[in-house]
Amino acid sequence: MTGRIICCLVALLVVPSSYAQKKIINEARAYIKAGKDFDKAEKLMVGLLKKDSSNRENTKIYDTWFDAVEGQYEQANEKLYLKQKYDTAAFFGLTKRLYEIALTLDTLDARPDAKGRVKFDYREENSEKLNTLRPNLYFGGTYHIRKEQYSQAYDFFSYYLNAAQQPLFERYHYATSDSRMPSAAYWATYCGYKLQDADMALHFSQQALKDVSKAQFVLQYMCEAYQQQKDEAKYLNTLQEGFKRYPEYPYFFPRLADYYTAQGRSDSLLTIANEGLAVNEKNTLFLLAKSLALLNMERYEECTEVSKQLIALNDTLPEPYFNIATCYLNQALELEQSRGRKQRKQLQELYSSARPYMEDYRRLVPEDSKRWAPALYRIYLNLNMGKEFEEIDQLMK
């Protein structure tokens, strides 16, 4: 008896709730049918969804919500067509909201019935509508980029790109038929880069690489994302890929050269320098790296030759002068250590050869006294240049 009473009470509670829900939906439908107050209709549906979590399983609520937002979109579109004043950001926002609602509705629509059958009531119609509106997601993204609103822009591009994976749009084969996909992926990657969000920058990066006109930038953003994640292996691999594909793009080679230098891998530095020079034999950056690698590998004659090539190309670069002088000074040191000071004439020649290059280095970078002062101190001392030696001695003190 008690059980029957409880059941009756539950039924009495459910019926009024269901009736109230139906009444609110009908009220929203009346607004939509009248062709005005679409925003009021939307608020009613959003209110139902917030009021009771069980309402989130009701397809009629989402269908009504979709129609309410679609009505707002059509009104906004008409105003834009007639060149009347309207909030552009709000217009693009309506498109994104339609996608959000339709994707949720499609998920509910795909639920099988008690017999395991799936009958779609909304998919075909919504799919056609949203396919027509889809370009607005792309242009909504570019609109927010121009405003430097990168988080909002990323959301638009994300919806645009993810549509290719949604069952709602499977008949359109966006992944293979939409030529704008790589560009959208690039802009999404760019937004992640500007936001300094490594996960966002990497999420669409492989698709973005298909935009061949911007692939070098994508690889740069990927490098910086891997650095943020402290993933040294992927950072290095991406630098190497970037240099291989775009050897003269200013980002990859300097960082790859710095990495090999810091690791003491002069052989690897020499390899990439030679690879770069095979592309452009007069590129001063590649020649500088080769000069440094040869110096560190104690291949002094080759280093001197390459450094002189550099000076011939650009006599304002300081490093070639320093490298040549260092080659002569290192050879002098080796000679002193192996044969003492018996080879006086040869030592004098080495110090004399080093002198003009180190003096030129001082002239070009007078502020870098930590490098040139000890070297000139040694040169002037061994060449018995009293006046010059005294000046350097005082400077070092």
C-alpha cells in the first residue's frame, strides 16, 4: 500500500514538471513562429537546461534552441546584407553557437531506441544548414585574429577543423575536399603560438604543415612549443627538419648551430654549415659557423682560409678577425709547449700574424675587452712592444 502511494506521489511530481517544460517550449516556439523575440526563445531554452540536468537529454529543447539562434542569425545576416549597423563579432558568434547546439543535438539524435535502431530526425537538415554556414567559422577566426583576440580565434578555427571528424558532416569529406583546411590549421597553430600555449600550438600543427606557403613558420612555432614542454628530442628534430627544408630561413640554422656548439659537437656544426654552403656558398652565417667549427676542431689552416673568405665578403664582421688571430695564437701556444721557446723566429711570425687581426677585432668591438685584452697582452709581450703592452697592462688592472 505504502509503495503504491509513493509511486502515485512521484507521478504527481513528474506530470506537473513535464507540463511546465512543455509549456515553456511552446512559449519559445510561439516567439520563433512570430519571427521576433528569438533571443527570448533562446533564454527560455537555456533556462530549462540550467534548471534541471535531466533536460539535457531532451532533443526538443536543443531543436528549439537551434531554431531560436538560427532566427537571430538570419536577422543579423539581413542587417549585414542591407549594410545596417550590426555587431560583427556577435554575428560570427551566432554561427559558432549553432554549431555547438547542433553537435550536441546530433549526439542525442544518434542514440539507439529500445530495439537498437538509430533513426536520425535532425541530422540531414542541420548538416545542410551548417555546411552552408561553415565559412563563417573560418572568417570568424580571422576576424578575431585581426583584433588580436587569439583565444576566441582559436575556438573558431577549432570548430572549423573538427567538423571534419564529426559524424554530422561525414558526407562532405572535409579532410580531402576542403582546400581551406591547411590554412585554418595554420591560423589555429599561430593562435596557440601567440598565446604561448604549447598544447594549442601543436594540436593542429601537422595539418598546418600542409599549408606549404607557411610551413616554415609552423615549424618555428612547433620548435618553440617543444621548448616550452622541455622536450629536447622533438625540439632538435624539428630544428633539423626546418633547416633541411628551409636552410636560409633565419630561425633554424642559428639555433641548431647554438645547440651543437653548446653540446661540443663541432663535427655536427661543420656538417650543417657545409650543407648550408651547398645551397648558398656566400651565406655569411654558414661561413661563420664553419669557421667556428674548424677552429674548435683545431683545423687552423682551413679556419683561416674560411675566415678570410668571410672578410672578403663583409669586412665589418668581427668574428672572422678573432678566429684568425686565435688560430695563430693557438699554434704559437702548441709550439711553445712542444718545443719550448727554441723556435723563436717561428713564434715571432705567429704572433706577428695574429696581431693585426686581433687589433681589428678590438676596433670593431671595443666593448668586448674580455676577449681581446688577454690576447693582445700576450701578443705585445711576445713581440716586445713596450708602449702597447703598458696600455693593455693598465687596462687589465
